[in-house]
Amino acid sequence: MQKIKSLMARQGLKSPQESMADLSPVENLRIPSKEELRELREQPIDPQAEQEIIDSIEEVYFSNDSFDMVQHELEKLPPELNLQELEEYRDKLKRQQAAVSKKVADLILEKQPAYVKELERVTALQTNLQLAAVICTNARRQLSVAKEGFTEASLGLLANQRRRHLLTGLLKSLRTIKTLVKLTHMEEDYPGAIQLCLECQKAASTFKHYSCIRTIIPLFLFFPPFPLTLALFSSLSSAYFWLQEQLDVALSKTCKHFDVSHYTKVQLAYTLLGKTQTAMDQLHMHFTQAIHNTVFQVVLGYVELCAGNADTKFQKMQYKDLCTHITLDSYIPCLTDLCKALWEVMLSYHRTMQWHEEHDKQETTPTPGKGFTCSLAVDRSYVKKKLEHGLTRIWQDVQLKVKAYILGTDMSNFKYDDFIVVLDVISRLMQVGEEFCGSKSEVLQESIKRQSVNYFKNYHRARLEELRMFLENETWELCPVKSNFNIAQLHEFKFMGQCRSPSVSPSRQAVSSTSPAQEELSLFQQYQREGNPFEMHMEHKEEETEDVLASNGYESDELEKSVYQDYDSDSDVPEELKQDYVDEQTGDAPLKSVPRETMRSKKKSDYNLNKTNAPILTNTTLNVIRLVGKYMQMMNILKPIAFDVIHCVSQLFDYYLYAVYTFFGRNDMYESSGLGLISSRLRTTLNRIQESLIDMTSTHPTANLGTEDRKEKVPSPHLSQLVVLTNSGTLYGLAQRVVATESLVFLAEQFESLQSHLDTMMPAAKKPFLQQFYSQTVSTASELRKPIYWIVAAKAIDYEQMLLMMAGVKWDIREIMSQHNVYVDVLLKEFEQFNKRLGEVSRHVRIPLPVSNVLWEHCIRLANRTLVEGYANVKKCSNEGRALMQLDFQQFLMKLEKLTDLRPIPDKEFVETYIKAYYLTENDMEQFIKNHREYSMKQLANLVNVCLGSHINKKARQKLLAAIDDIDRPKR
């Protein structure tokens, strides 16, 4: 049956029900004629065969989709058409169509009586509906007349009068309640407002069984003349929620400016509401929001101020992006204001905790209702834990905000003082964090460490270049300072005696020794009521200017003049007894009342005059010391970069040492001198400095260094052209050599005094580096005296002239002489002249005792070795000649001891042992050759050829000479 319906729909036919629905009662009615129905029914067909024909119809014809039957049949046609097959297929389709049509006709005839009956009912219903419409119209007209004439005119007036009487009292009460609520809100009496609201709600709940209370809102909805009364009554039910919103706003105000009375009212109000825990959750949310809004507004204000009229829509930027628009000029003021604002938030949180701690101790707590006492302990425990956990959370938010600000700007081009201020502010903030929640501020430390390392690398690179410039323009003149000069007098080292930053524990200990009562107070205690730990007090800067320079390098010009007058008047003092100097070891300068005899009795080896122990240093030395102080300030404030700073401090010393050595001590004649002028430790240190610090590409273009390596290195400095080291009249620049070398020694002494302080700052894992720096570099500074002053000693005395004079002496004499040779007097005259020139140099630069000792030691050692070399050049020598050698040497020693206090005389045994070797036998000579490798092969060969030549045979001589050749003699 369903298939028949589908096929009827496909062919445009309709079912009987649909046909009836489409027909109007009269007009659209069409009944098939009896002839048509009869014709269809009279077609004889077997019902079973008819059903089989219908079943044979393809399923696609019964589809509800749009289906084109003609297209379908055409597509089924084979490529080659057969007329007979087509006619058979056409007959089949006609049979199927006839079966379907007959089935449809049967269905129509079967439903026709029901269709006629239903049509009659529809017609009757239409007539009844028309009658009902007339009745309703008449009824409505009569009701309208009744309403106007009776209900509104009589009963409505009575009902309204009664209702108005009831509402008048309610309106009066509501107005009173509204006035009270407004008054309590204006005075921020939140507990009173909530108490009043609760009482009103309780009263409404109590009398809700009265019809005036139960029906008041529906009545108001139908009577708009009373909107004010409706609003007032609605406030009874909504005041509870409205007051909670206002209470939340009041709670948020405590995050920036905590007021005890205000917060007490807010907490009591939440207690009355029974929402103490909810209040604490809201409070932490408000603190988080306060931190975000505060930092954003502070940074936004500076960015907009610096941007001027530029339309960059900063309001819509993220805070992290906004921080990148801070200018260098406004960076520090903005950072300070940022920390001030965050301090206010943290102080409010701190005072909030204090309020709860004090509140918990009070026993006179009001109990507003039943069950409050039971829940009080639970609420207090929750609040305590919530506040304690909130400490870390709030400090973490503060750190992240400040970190974004710190990393938002490249501080590599900051001035040193500005960067120190930044470190000082962050250090103070980290102290706040430590006192706030015991945090070590890892986030802040890491961010400021990144900026500090970046800044310090650039800063140190610039300072090394600046140091090179200073060294290349340094004339190595004495920088006059007071005799009591100390690095603690310099502004850069003031932090070692006073607290520059509150986070520095040594400084805090120093402060605590002077003001223990003040040190016991934390920042939150000091600034609880007023003030701010981040206030920039410019007036606290050093008001006193450092006074470390002397007028002319002396304590008194008059004293200098008087002493020089005494010095110049000593014309009667023998030239060889230069006793017009003051001993450095006493440390006392002669006064005007000191007699000349006393001055003459002073040691003559220290060329000090009256300058006592005033340090010898240059402007460059002073700048290096100041730079070390600045480095230590940075290290003192920010401990995480201590190793990087100390490494750079060591590079400053390394470069200064290398420069002094390069300018005054580098000479290719060291090895040939045999004096061991440079120790292996000093040589290792110089090689290390050259490899790790010196950029050799400028002097060696073929050197292959990477870009990163070159960034870490500095070109080798060059000596200023104004410094002349070849003039014999100035002892080959002795004054400049003394100033350079002794300033280096003074610098090393200052480093030694700072070792303990640096050691406390250095991380434990890096302390071996510091110890190695001091043991292998700082301690070698004084060793530079030998190579530097050796050049002066090698040129100050004419040793070649002495060798020529010794070559003219006849040593194969036959009688013992009582008079020494002339070359001895000439050599002593050279020493006297050297002594006099030292005195002249000392008029300009104090020559300390160690320096004079090194100079005399070099001169004497060179003279003694020249004597041995002269004796080794002798071709013939008798026993009397050997005695003459001893006489000459003894005369030399006797006169030399009057010129110098150096004891013992250097290399005295070197000469005496060589002279005594003339008396050795063949066997002793062989042992002597093995034991005394300090003599050259030529000198030993001369002993064999001259001294033993007449006493041994040729074979023995060859044996001793072979022993000399076989010995590998290291140079001393």
C-alpha cells in the first residue's frame, strides 16, 4: 500500500484523504464518474497476478526524491535498439501502469462513502462557527457596559481605598529603611547597614503570611502609579546583595592604603554575613589585581609622558611590551616609583596580617548569632593559612612584574652611577622580599644578574680600553698624595665602612655596631606609618670631597724648603759618604730642629729626603684603584656576579702589570746576563696574561683570533713618546721606572689588603681562582723590579771600559805588589758617580730602600761578573799575579762597602771562588768543573789552560776541556 501511495505521488495523483483536504466543501468537490470507476474495475485480472505485477515495479519509482522517470528509462536503453524488445518492454510497462491504476480505482471506490460523510460534517461545522462569532461579539459588548457602569465605578474605588490605606504604613517604613541604609553607607558603617538589612529581611520573613506582604509585588506590577514604592520594597530584597557589592569595593581599597578602622568595619561586616572565608579569597584576588593595575599605571604614565603626543595606543599594550618603551632618562625614576607603589601594596598586606594576628589574640570578640563561636576557630585557621600562603604568591607576582621591567630595557649603555642606583633599588627590593616572606628572590636575582653580566661586560671592555689610553698617555710622573694616603679615603671605597645598601650584611653589621636599636627594626617596622624605603634622598650623597692629594707631594712646603736648604749646604761632606738621606725604615721626616749631624748619620742607601713613606703612584694607578672600588661596589650589592667582577678586577691588575713590564722591563739580554732576572713564576704569569688578555693581531697580523676572542682581549699598550728611557743623564729614565714599578707594587699592596674582603664575596666553588690570582700574579709584582732596574744598572756603569783596562794589566809578574791596579779606582769612581746620580734622581722621586738595594745589587753583580770575565781573559798569570787579583778585589770591596749598606755584597763568593781556583790541582779542578756550573765554558777553560797549563800534560788538559764541553750548563 505504501508503494502505491509513493507511486501516486510520483505520478501527481493524491490519496483520497489528501483529495478531500484539498477540496472546499462545495466548490472543489469532484467525484470520479461511475463509468470511469466501472471501466477500471471491469478489467478482468487475477488479484495475485495483479500483486505480482505491482511488486515487479522497480524500487526507484517509489522513491520520495525527485525522480525523472523518462530520463531513467532512456538511460536503460541498450546501445543497439531492437524493435521487438522495445515493444515487449513497452507492453510490460503498460501492464504495470494498468495494475497501478486499477489498484488506485479500487481504493477510491472503497473510501468514497466515508469521504461523503466527512464532507457533510465540515459543512455543518462551518455553519456553527458563524453563529458562535455572533454570540461572542454580543457578549463582549455587554461585559464592557457592565464594567464601566458597575465594577470600576463602585467596587474598584473601594478596593483601591483599602489597598492605599495598607500601603501607606508600608511606604513610611520603607522610606525610613532607605534613609537609614543611605546614612550607614555614607559613614561606611557596613556592619550597621548589614545588621539593619538582616533585621528587615527577618521581619519580612516573619510577616510573610500577611496578604499585604505576600501580594505586594504582584499588585505593584498592575498598578504603575507606585514605582517608588516598588523600588523601595525591592531594596529590601536586593539590599543584601547590593551591600555585598559595596563591601567588596571597600575591601579592595585596603590593598593600597590600609586603614585599621576601615578594615575593622569591613571584616566585622563579613563576619555578620558569615562570609569570612569568602572575604579572604576576595582579598587575595584584589591584591593580585592591585599589583597588576599599579605597575601598569606607573609604567604607562612614564611611557605616555616620554612619548608626548605620539599616538601609539599604549593603553592597549600588554605590560611586558609597555616596559620596552621606557626611555633611559626615565628608567630610574620609573623603577623607583614602581617599587614605591609595590611597597605600598606589600605594606598593606603586611598590616593586614598584623591586624588578624592582633585580632585573634583578643578575647572580646562579638558573637552576632548562634553557631558563630563554633565556626570562629575554623574561620581563623583558614584565614591564617590563606594569609601565609598569600605571602609567597604576592611576592612572586611582584618579582614577575619587576623582572619584566628590568629585562624590558637594555642597560648596557647606562652610566656607572645610574646602574649602581638600579642595583641599589633592586637590592633594597630583595631585602623587602626577604623580610616579607623569607624569599631569596631567585627571579629578581636571575633577571638582574642577566642585566648585570651584560652591562658589566660592556663596562669592563670600555674600562680596559680606557686603561690602555691612560697607560699610553701616562708620562709616569709622581702623583702627589699625602703620606697617610689610604684607599679607604677614596669615595669608591666608602661602602666598606658604611652601608650603601641594606642588603649588604657586612655593612649592616657595621651599622648595627653604631646604632643597634635602629638595626633591630625591619623595613616594615621603620616605614609602617610613614615614609618609603625607596625614597631617593639626594642629600644623603657624600658632601665631603675627598682630600688625598698633597700640595707638592710633601706635607709642608716650608718643611720641604728647609730640608733642601740643609741638604744643599752639606758641601763639606765627602762625595763618597753620601749621608744626606733619610732612612725609609724609620718612617719619620726630619724637622727643622733636627741637626745636620743627625741627618748625616742616617742610612745613605735610601734616597728619600723628607718624603717619608708617601706612596709612589701615578694618576693611572689612582684611576685603577678607583675602578676596583667601583667594581667592588657592584659586587657588594649583587653577589651572584661576584666571580665575573673579580675576574675583571684581576684583568685590570694583569693589564697594568703587563704594561709596566712591556714599557720598562722587556729586554732580550736577560738570558745572556746569567742573573736569573725573571723567575719561572713571573714568566708563566706574563705568558698567561699575553695569551688570555692581549690582542696580538695589531702587532702580529697573521694571528688568527675569532671575533669573540678579540672582544675579550685588549691590544698591547705602547709607551708614550714623551717618556725617554735612553738618556744617560736621567739614568735611563730611572725616575719613570721607579714611579711605574713602585706604583705597581703599591697597587699589589692594595690588592693584598682587599683579599679578605674579596674572599668573603667569592663563591666557595670559585675561591681557588682568587687564591691562584694572588699567589701567582699579585705576589709577582715586586719581582718586576729585577728586570726593570737591571737595564739601568747595565747601562749606568761602563763595564766594557773596565774589561779593556783589565786586558792591559800584566798578570805574569814575579813579585808581590802592594798597590792595586788603576781599573779598580776607575770602577769605584763609576760607582761614586752612580751614587751621586741616584741622589739627583731622588730629588724628584723618592727611591725606596728595596729599589736602591736592587739597583746596587745589579750593579755589583754585573761588576763582579765583569771582574771574573776580565780574569778569564788573562793569557798568562803567575802566583804573584793571582795575589794581585785578590788585592784588587779586596780594595774594591773595602771602598764599595762605604758606598752602600747592602750586605752581604752580592756575588762576592763568585769572584773569590774563581780566583782561588787558580791554586787547584788537576784532580781538584775536575771536581770544581762539575760543582761550579755558574761559570761559563770560557771561564772554566781559562782556568784549565792558564792555571794548570804549565803543571799538567796535554792529555790531562784535553780531558778537563772535554769535561767542560760535556756539561750542559743552565743559565742562572
